[in-house]
Amino acid sequence: METSLWFRFVLCVLGVWRVTHLLVAEDGPWDLIVRLRRALGETILGKLIDCFYCLSLWISVPFAFFVGGGARVADWLIVWLALSGGACLLHRTDREPVVFESLDNPRVPTGAEGEKR
């Protein structure tokens, strides 16, 4: 069964976010992931697992092959970065909302008293 490119892309963004979040922020089943993070400590791999944004780049590599397997190298690189970027945007929604604003009506910063600066 052939799946659409967009469907595969969205599935892979969710997959990259899930695996990266598991490794960076969760204990995992039977505390396996937290024990792995402790064992890696301050090594290069330990520092990599501490950073969601860095780790998402590496986690997205196999997913990029799934989405754009037969594509040219340039296309594959774009898919790779886009998957990591999508996972990073999802990660940001955990803490702060991502807001898209029209360029025609930018927000004007206001001071403490509500005056325009």
C-alpha cells in the first residue's frame, strides 16, 4: 500500500519527537533510559542526550531515509533538517506556544503602563 509523502512526513515528525523526548526527558520502562543517561554522565554522548535539539538531528537520520529514501542527496538533507525542525517545534509547544502572526499587523511592544515605546 502506497502512502502519501505528507502522511509519511507527519508520522516521522511525530516519531522523531517521541524517540527524542523519551531519551532526553523520560525515565523509560523499568528506568532503563534514566540509567543510561546516568551511565553516560559527562561524556560526549551524555551531553548529547541532554539536548533535545541536538539529539533530534541524530534521531531524524533514519526517519529521513524512510520519508525520502530514493530522493537525491539534496532532497534527503532537506527532509532530514525538516524532520528535526518539526520535532523541535513540537518540543517547544510543551513549554511555550508557537505563535504565527501576520506581517501586515505586527504587535507593538508596550511598556508597564500600556504606553507605546
